[in-house]
Amino acid sequence: MHLAALHTPSQIQLNKDGNLKHFLTIEGLSKATLTKILDTAQSFFNDQNQLITNNLLEGRTVMNLFFENSTRTRTTFEAAAKRLSANVLNIDIARSSTSKGETLRDTLWNLEAMAADIFVVRHSSSGAAHFIANTVCPHVAIINAGDGRHAHPTQAMLDMLTIRRETKKPFEDMSVAIIGDIKHSRVARSDVAALQTLGCKDIRVIAPNTLLPYGFEEYGAGVRLFNKMDEGVTDCDVIITLRIQNERIDSPALSSQAEFYKMFGLNKERLALAKPDCIVMHPGPMNRGVEIDSSIADGPQSVILNQVTNGIAVRMAVLALSMQGQLQEQGLLEAIAG
């Protein structure tokens, strides 16, 4: 899959009116677009801070196409679609016609012909969602639920919503630390892009050199590298710990779980170096005692479970906004987000 020949994601993510058509990556989207997603997500909470249910997507069909295993992301997308009254189909890719020799392109075209409105796509290949949106099913809204090491845009936006709701501080005034396997993390890449777009000027990446991507300097202004945990978390407002994937353990990239925890695990002593009201986040699933101590994961500064709830709201927002042209014609979206 050679993405250089395709249109850039920013060109195909927005329609001619500048509204969201697909949601493939954070890169290329404006602060105004990200803020609109956050504002729309916030509108799905009532005065008691509970998620609402409405019929915004009644009669529309959302298909979850997960070519890569996931429980949390798929389940929250399903919950989000059902809260918007959409029809939801979870396609078992492992047992689909592709296992019988049908090409992926033909499988997707057949699903599109079943009157699908939105495909939620998770794939192990970087650029897969972009490829589907650009060359296979451009008339279906494509939501990227994670593609290879490239991007996880809805995770980034639920992280941004969590930061906004929990800290009540402007992004411009915050220091945010991201700790762990930066090299292989699509969450880290999307979080950094979202923070930069929203105006955060102090983004700290904390990792051993073996878990940093090549060309780290390309992240640009406002992003600083720390190889020492204590220095990196000092006076932070937000700490995001990333999952260490099991295949990295006992490899040249990472000698052992115990060694990683000793050097980069978040414990009480290190959290005490951050600001007193610092919040702790994790995209899940957690490896307790590797990336984070249980006392922190379950402690008063942890907002990890809040991230899950915020994830439903953000995914509701992205699903609704991808259909916004039709919804605006019916006068529905403004009544919710306005």
C-alpha cells in the first residue's frame, strides 16, 4: 500500500464545506475542527454528567470492521452508535468472505452495497483507513479506529476531552508528559498531534532511546525528550502512561518488565514530583506493575475510567459529525451541539 500516491488525509477528511466527512488522523485538521469535536462530545452529557441517548442516527447503519482484535474500542464504538439510535453490525472479519478467497476490495464493496453509512475500521496496516476512504468506499464515512503504528484519532480526542473536563485549564497553559513505548504507539503520535493543534506548548516525551521513533526531531516545536523519568514528570499537569506490548519484553528494545518499571514506571514517588492536581491517564489495557503502580491506577488522581466514558461521548460526536451534512438538513445536529 503506497500512500504517497493517495490524497493527503486532510484533503479527504473534510467535505467542500469544511465539515468532517471521514476521521482518519489528527494531522491536517484545524484547531477549530478539533474543538468542534470536543464541544459536540461535551453536549452528549446532561446536567448530571451522564451520557444521553437520542435518535440522531436513527435509520443509519454503522458497520464495525475490526481486522485487528480490540474489545474496548469496538465496544465503545458500538455503545456510541446505539446511543445515537443507529443500526450496528459487527462484522467478523476472520470468518468473512475474505477467508474464502474474496479480495478485501470486493468484501468492502459488498458491505457498502448493504446500505452502510459508516465504516469503523481497525487494521494492523498503517494507512488502511485512508486507503479505504480514498480508493474503495469514498461514499461511506470512514472512521479510523486505529491503523498500525500510524494513528488512533478517536483515542487522542477522548484523551483531549478528558484533559479538558478534568483539569479545567487551557491547553496553552499545561505541561503534558507521555511515557513509554513512543516508537510503536499510534496513541502517542495522535496525542502529540492533537496537543500541538490545540495549543499545548509543553509536551514531554519520556522513554528509553530504544523505544523512540526514528526522526524524533520531526515532532516539531513544543515537544521535548526526556530519558530520565524524574525530570520529565516534574511540575506536570497531565501524565499519560502507554501500554508496553508483550512482544517488546525481553527484546533488544526492552530488557525486562522489572527494568522498565524501575526506570519508567509511574509510582507514588514520581507522581509526587508533578503538580498536586496532576491527573493520570492510560489508554488501556494496563500492565500493572510495569507502566503504572496499582496504587496510582486506582488512586484519586487517576481518571482512567473517566477516559472510557469520555470515549463513548467522543465517538458519538465523530459518528454524528461524519453525517453532519444530512443531519443539518434535518435541523438535528445544531439542536444537540448548539
